[in-house]
Amino acid sequence: MKKLFFLIAMVALSLSSFAQSTPNRLIVTMKNGDVTVYKIADVDSLSFDLIEGDITAAATFNGFEWDGDNGNVNVSIAMSDAAASYRIVILPADQAAVPEAALAAQPMSDAQGEINMALEAPTAGAEYTIVTVAYDKYGIAGDVMTTTFVVPEQSHDMPALAIAIPTSFNDGWVQRVMYGDVKVAEVCKEYIKDFDDNRIVVYPCDENGYAILTKGVSASDGGTVVWDEENNTVAYTAGNSTALTMVYLVNGEIVISAPETVEATDVEADLLIDKRGNEEISYKIVKIGTQYWLAENLRATKWIDGTAIPMYKSTQATEWNANTTGAYHVFADDDEYISIYGLLYNGYCIANAEMLAPEGWEVASMDQWTALRSYGGPTANNFKSDTEYSWNLGKEGNNVTGFNVWAAGLYSSATGDADDGADAWYWTTTPYVDPLSSSPTFQMIRFNQTSKNMVRYTTSGHAYTFGHSVRCVRKK
């Protein structure tokens, strides 16, 4: 109270002093050095007010809801008795240390209780800070207060969905299950090593459209299929159902009993659509073990940036041999072979494999071919096409894996177009250096009409001037 009387006395003395020299300004100097000046003629009176208690607006985070790509934040506001209004803003946590400018841009509010705030395009898993500052009835700010929250992952609540099991997989051994424009599940006709046969397996998909391989259900007998991706092995527990024509996706799980209400899905071939400039090629996909492979040989005539890969005919052996940037050849210069054989690429294409493979895929390495051979078995027949004339008559395979190897032969200036019907040669991206010539090349895979097994060439290789087939595997 003494301090109050002292301030009043000082103001009175100051005004008296100013009056003796005809003052026209009242100067108020704050403790922080800020100065505010008033015209005496505008001042009606001077008074003092005691504001007791803290000036606060405390925010409590009550929850977050996704609204499409945006979010709604539910907040409760409780103002102290000394507070008359407040400003509030939500900031990424790393921007909350200096919130003054963001707060100043917000309107004043005096609403207490629950309020909802829109948050534009938040990042799931990111931390955000709710910042508030309260003001007394004269507009004087109290302390800035903060509370933090983490944006939850976006969940897609879906009804129970019915999935019709395809009766044919001729258009692709991997079928995608679509609910609207969302891929919710995958149906695969795939090789199961324990049975040395294939089964139809249904997997739910994650939010990115990738099959959850630990949650498979066999439509062949209702059994469970659980893959160990690290070891490329499967635990298959046989069921006691007859072949299923319909399964259901309920709360992220594949079940065989029909819920009371379901909605339909669309099941269609899951194809790789490879677009390069004005070239667009579709490829069938096959799942073998935990790998996803193209079920066809590559036939791209352009690099992934859309520029053309040089092409040479059988009559251009000199130009073929001189090429060092990557080139391809059509077997026997006959375009009718392209759809079944694909194209024969030289070794320089493999040296530039990241420009050759479709986006999200890669030209297979020897390790990836070895994983394929390990799960699918070394037996060549498991991988060779069973289509008539895909090999010399009587040499076709059983194609139980769906890998569908045709005997596309090879090309070189020395041999010309050779060995179609008898051999299929594949480049790998695993380098090999010939110890005698010191020439760089790549390890290779070979399927032969009389060999029982898939042959891996790990200690020898053909020169870059050979033309071989290419298979791609999906990146993990």
C-alpha cells in the first residue's frame, strides 16, 4: 500500500512540475525500457488497478481426429480469474520455442471449455505444441503456456469386405483386391515348397498396399500361411475346408466365415505398368517365396528417363561390338519374338542397371537368383514354361512356380542368334572378372533343355558383347 501512495504522490508532483513550464506530454517509462507518450490534453484521469492472480489460459489436449489429409484437434481451455481473453495456435514442436509472431497473427477469443481447431496436412507421428497466451481486461499479456501431443497414424475404418477368389490366374499370378481406389488385399497363386505344388493364398495389405505375409490364409483349404521374410521360409498349417470361393477381410484379418454384412471388392490382375516416355509396357508379376518377380523377360526399349536404348540387327555385328553405352537386340530380327522372349541386352545395359529396371524394381543379382533357387528348388522344370513350343518339343517344364522361362537363346557377333528352344541365359548384376583376360563381366543364370537344374555361373561369364535376357525383382 505504501508503494501505491508513493506512486500517486510522484505522479502528482510530476504534473505540478509540468504545469509550471506548460507541459503537454505525459511520459510513461516501463521497467523494460519501453516508453509510451501521451498528450496531456488527451488524459482525462490517472488511476491504478490491482489485478490479482496469474493471467493464464491453460489448454488441455483431448484428442485428434483425421479428416482426409487434415486433422481436427480437440482442446479444452480454462482461463484464470484474472484473464479476460487469449490467443491460441498449434505449431510443430520445433517451432514452438519462439511463438510470438504466430500468436500475434491469431484472433482474440474468450471462449472457454471445449474448442476444435483445424490442423492442415499434419504429419503422422510428429509432435505438435499447443501454445496459448492470456490477456487481462486491459490487454496486458500473461505468461505463454504450452502443451504437446503426437499426431496418431491415420487409420482407415473399413466395413467387412468380401473377396471373391479368382477362377483363373492366366492374366497374372498375383491379383490385387481393390476397395474403391485402395488396395486392401492380395490373392496369389504361389508355389508352396512343402507340397511341391501351388496354392491360392490371400493376404491383407498394409496402408501402403504391401501384402502382410505373416497373415496369409489358404483359399485352397482354409489353412494359415505365415512367412519368415528374413529366412525366406513358410509355416503352412493346413485347414480342413474345401476350396473356398469367397473369403472376407474383417478388421485387417482374412477370415473364412461370412460376417452379417459385407461390401464387395474388385479383384484384378496386379500388373507392373512400366512407363518410359511414350512407351508403356505391362508385365505380369509372380510371388515366389517372399520375392516378387516379373513373370516375363524385360522388353523395354528405353531407359527409365525416356531416352532410347540403341538397337542393332543381326547384320550390324560390328556396331553391336563397338557399343559401350548399352544396347539391345531382337532375336532373329523378328518383332513377333518380343512378346514371348523379351529383348536381349548387352552387358553395358547391366552395368547401367539402375537406368534399365522399372521404377521400384531392380535387375536381379546372383544373391536374389540364389534365393529364388533356394525356395523354388533347383529343379529347372519348376521354372520353365509349360507352354507348347516354349522349349524344343518335349522339353517344356511344369512351371509350378509361375516363373515362366522361355528358351529365348542368346546373341553375339560370333554365334549370331543361337540356342532358341534350347537355352535361356540371364544376366545378373553381380560382377565377375575373368582371371585370365581381366575382362569385367557379370555372373549368369542358365536354363538348358537337358539340364535338370537352374545353373549358376559364378566363376565364369560372357563378355559384355553377348546379348542375354533380363529378369527384374521388386525392391523390398
